[in-house]
Amino acid sequence: MLRGMRKASSNWLGKTIMAIVMGVLIISFGVWGIADIFKGFGQSTFAKVGGTEISAEQFRQIYTDRLQQLGRQFGRPLTPDQARAFGIDRQVLQQTLAEAAMDEEARRMGLNVSDAEVLRAIYNDPNFKGLNNQFDPQRFQAVIRNYGYTEGRYIAEQRRVGLRRQIAGTISSGIEPPKSLVEALTRFQNEQRSIDYIKLDAAQAGTIDAPSPEALATYFEDHKVQFRAPEYRKIAFVAITPEEIGKWETVSDEDARKIFEERKDRLSTPEKREVSQIVFPDAGEAQAARGRIASGTSFDDIAKERNLNLADVNLGLVAKSAILDPAVADAAFSLPAGEVSQPVQGRFGVALVKVGKVEPGATPSYESLAQQVKNEIATERARVKVADLRDKMEDERGGGSSVIEAAQKLKLTPVTIDAVDRSGRLPNGQVATNIPRGLDVVSQAFNTDVGVDNDAISFKGGYVWYDVLAITPSRDRNLDEVRDQVEAKWREDQISTKLRAKATEIVQKLDSGAKLADEAAAAGVKVETAANFNREASLPAVPAGVIAAAFRTAKDGDGQTSVAGGSQWVVFRVTNVTVPPVDFASDAAKQLTEALRRSLSDEQVAQYVTKIESDIGVTINQAAFAQVTGANN
């Protein structure tokens, strides 16, 4: 939009029009006042769950965060229309109300989660662990920032999540799926069948005479839509990514050594210590506990007295930077191994810190990491160049240049594809090979039009700009254009029809007492066998359609099914059906039981939340919901 305004105002006519538009806006503000822009949807309350009010801005934040998360997963942002089409708006609404109801219930029940438990959950979260499988504070900050959280907000959210899990765990505790259900599903999954079968293909269809001109013309008219030419688009694009630019960079040893010295601490393996902590509500309790430890009571006994287990107090073998609380970190890395600190005023309370095993750090040599450092420098330089080229490209596009013109001015090489369909294929049926793997420029091009100034696509840490240069509409082809294709398809249909008739004839004979071996010999094919396969089997020689058909046929029954689009037919006899005994101690039965348990638990918790919402009352500002989700736009 801003680029369009800039482009529109680049000549005298555009400047005049923009001046008139801005003048009208200024006058309207003068008449009506500017307060209207801040009214939004009238009421600030979006929903009320019991005594909890959810503001419209809170829900907007939650909804926006969710859409951004999904956008990152899909590799492109979701529009409000797409989000509503997927039902994301209703899902987020129900989740938000359910969480608020659980929070209300936690407050009513007086539940709480200890600081140690919150920290333990964060430390053990695999999303925050680095390459050494230890908690990485930099990764922690980067991940939560990427999802729109500050550290304080994330910790508070984890505390609420912990309370919800306490309630959900209590509600679903002891739920076990009925043994009969596990047995029935296990039997269904493990049932095995064996078949004898024959394959009929073009050789068994007999001679197919060439169609007459009249027959071919009639077939073409009846199937014309299959031979319709797709819409083609002529597109041009240019890609700028750090990966490509980094290849051009040559990093000297002098530059690499300088960066190595600057980053030596980060590249080195830091000292690690086995750290445990017990958090007390005040300094008095902490000092009393420290005195008992000095008198011979063990650190672990103090923890047990406070109903803490090992997981609650042990932070693991960690580097100093991996400890969230700076005061605890300083204390832990100033103590000798085996010692317990004096009371430490930390972020979450007064703590006693104990140090166990100590692993010294190590500093690598420049030679061992030279190539890694050079690669990092090249990538960093490339990112700077990408950003610089992006700005220049946007300036050129804002000035009215096409993608090709802008690329040439910046000495970049644009790619032009004269005609490509929605599937990425050229008119000759081949896949366009000059589109980088993973770049979804074709579908983007089919969602825009000629002359539209499209936004750049994010791609591999860089950007891709594209233009639609021309559109060739879809059209009906005439018979002469596709005669060979029509005749080939006509022949395929003839073969399929004859094979179907032959397969039906063989099945009828088998049902009347004929032997499959005799019918195979008459057809010039051999009998094959597939033994003891289950419903989910993947057999190299047996198409999935045959397996599915075999499980629809009774023992000693005969059946047929088409494969390979009708160019093959398979006739089979089910020779054996076995249901292995159920072994409830097997891994498969345990996995099924666990899956059923989770499903039943989810259903139980959902019913509980529904009951809470019914008891405490839930009201929703539908106008605010429509405003936030874009339903009224």
C-alpha cells in the first residue's frame, strides 16, 4: 500500500490527487474528531468467563500469535479469510475460553506451582536446549521472543499451564480404556490374510484395433474436458538469498582469526557444574536449614522434608549462562564441589545452592575451527548484502521498475518462464527446472494478475520478487492438437473395459468351482501368493487396492479389483484368515492402550471444562469476535 502511494505520488497528477485525498481526510477529522479511530468495537471486554474478563486486545494478541505461528509453519502468512475457512478463529476462541475457565478453577481451589517446578520445566524443555543438549539461555530468549513473549510473560504463562495440567491430571487420573475395546481394536489391526492371485494386463486384453475416425471423434467430444489446455502464465522472478551470496564471499585468515578471538568465549566449551537448589519463602527458613546442614543434615533430607523430589531441586550439569537466576548462578560457580551456599536472595525467593560434580571448560584452537568461523563470517556478510539489495530492490520497484528492469539495474540475473501451469509444468508437460527447489512462486503467480506490484516472498533467509507478464487462458483444444493423446487414452479405456469383463468372467467361474490355477493357465499368467499380511501392509508386488479388497472378502471367497488406473486387473482368492491371540504385554498393545487412554482423558477433561463453563457462566462479545477475526470486513 505504501509503495503504491509512493508510486502514485511520483508525478504531478498523482501528487495533486494525493493532496486532495489527504485534504479530505484532514477535514473529516476536523468535523468528526479523531476519537472514532479508537472506538474499535465499542466495548473493551471481549468475553467474560466467571469473574475473569478477557479484553478484546488480549484476544487479538492471542489470535495474532496463533496465526503467526501457523504462518511460520506454512511458510507464508495466513489471511483472515483463510483462517476462518480452516476454523482457526473458533478453535482459538474455544481454547481461550477453556484456559480461562481452568484458571478460574485453579484460583477457586487455591492451587499453586512452585518456582522450582516452573524453572525445572523450562530447563528441561527440549526447545530450549542447545547442541550440547543443555539449556541454552540465548536459545531460550530467541525462541520465546520469536513467539512474542517476554521472559516474565513466558514464566507467568508456564505457571498457569502447570496449574491447568494439575487439574487435568487429577480429572483424568485412573482412566483406563476397557479391556474389551483394546482387544477388539487389536484383533482388527492384527488380523492377517493370505491370498492367491493373478494379474491381467494388456496382453490378456487381446488385440485392440485402431479406432475409426468417427469413433475417435465421438470419444474426444465425450471426454473433451480431459484434453483441455490449462491456463498458462508467463512469469519473471529474481531471488536473493544468503546461501547464494555467501558462496561469492572469500574470507581471509586475518579476518577469521580476529573474529575467532572476539568469539573465543562463545566457541569454547564452558565450565559446567552439577547444581541443585532449594527455594525458601524467606531468609529465616533458609538460614535455619543452612544451620541444620552445617550440623550434619543432608541437603537431600532438607529437600525431602519440603516434599521436593530430585527433579524439583536438581538443575543438572549446566554452564553458568544456562542458569536463569543470576544470583544463583554466581553462588553456584563460586563454591567448591560438594559445598552448600549460604542463603542467596534470588529472583524467585531465598535459595540454598549445592554444587556437585565440576567439569572444567576447554578452549579450542583457531586451526580446529577456522572453516566454521569463515563460514559464519561469509553468512553474516551475505545477510548484510541481502538486506542492502532488498532495500535497493524495493526502491526500484517503488519507482515503477518491473522485476526484470530492477534486477538488471542491480546486476542481478532474473529468470523468465514463458509459460507454466498451476502444477509448475511447461506446455511440453515437463516440470520447470529453473525454479529453485522449495520456492512456491508458481502458486503465488496464479493468485495475482498482470501489472500487480506483488510483495516479495521470503525464501531461505532472503527474498524473491516476481511479476506476472502475461496470461494465456485455459481453452478447449481441437482434436488435431491432441490426436495422439486422445487415441492413447481411448486405447487405455478399451483395455480396461476388456480386462474388467475378463476378470468378471474368471470370478464367476471360480465361484462355480473352477480352480484359479486352471484359469491362470488359460489366460497365460501365473498364480502368485501373498501370505499373512495385515490391513496396513505394504507389499512390493501387491498394490494397496488389492490388500483393501482382500479384507472385504470372506475366507475362500473370490474377488477382483483394478490397479494402475485400470490398465491392470487382479483376480484373487482369500485362502486363509487368522487373528493372532491378543498379547496385552506387547509393545503394540501398550501403545494402543496409551493412545486410547489419551483420547479418553482428553474427552474427560473437555467435559469437565464444559461443566465449569456452565457453572460459572460464559459470555462472548460477538461483535468484538467478528472485528478481531476480520469476519465483518
